[in-house]
Amino acid sequence: MLQLTNVSFKPQGKLLLNQVSISVKAGEVYGLLGANGAGKTTLLKAISGDIKASGSITLYGKALAQ
């Protein structure tokens, strides 16, 4: 299970992610939709560890590198 809890990212004072929380169970399929600049890529970069976001990101109960 992928769990995001209050994930935020605010580089140089510009809020890009604001307390995003979601739980995705094994086997579930989700789509990530939004307008340009809505934070889709930023969220995926936070999950992958490419950017350091605040909050908690866990995969099967283990914290992912942030």
C-alpha cells in the first residue's frame, strides 16, 4: 500500500503541494488528473524521492526516501 499523509512542497515561498493525503491499496488503479501547473508532476517527484517534500510517504509501511 502507498500512503501519503500531509505531503507539502513549497520551494522559494511558492506553494506547489498543500497537505496531500491519499492511500492506494495493492491492486487499485488511480488516474492523476489536473490542469497545467496543478502539481501532478511535483507529486510524482515527491513520491519518487526526486524532491524533498514535507509530510509522510510510505510504501508497505516503510518510509520512502525524501
